[in-house]
Amino acid sequence: MFEAEFTHEGDNCTFEVLRTRFAANDAALGAIAEMVHDIDLKDAKFARADTVGFERIIAGIAIAHSDDEVRLARASAVLDDMYAYFQREKGT
């Protein structure tokens, strides 16, 4: 967002900037950050196989729900579940 407190910096998307600023460095959050980066910047920097599925879920939420509060709630639940998955996968 133009002139927002947090935004892209260099080749990092806003999610990555927030992660750095708040020192949220666990591996599960790192996996999500890589997917968010590739979806946002469309540069395939991390080329994770699971990025396409994540992008489609988020797009589906946006298509199916016009209310921002509903979108936020549904996407938050997806991100919470993905975080739990990556915590288990990474053994964190």
C-alpha cells in the first residue's frame, strides 16, 4: 500500500518485511513467507510446490465472499492451519 507503515522493501514483500521487523523467524512462518512472496511478487524466487494450491485457496475465498470481515476470518483460519502443518513438518 502506497505510503503505508509497512510495505515492500527491496525484493521483499510486505509479509517478509513484517516477519523481519518483528523477528518472527520460526521455520513454519518462513515456509508461509516464501509462498506469500511468490504469490505477491510473481517471481518464483522460492518455487515451492505448495504455492499454487495456497494461491487458489486465497483466490477462492476472495471470489466466494464479498465481505472483507468474512474474507479475513476464512483466510486467517487457513493460515493458522497451514502454520500448524508447517510446524509439524519442520519439527518446530
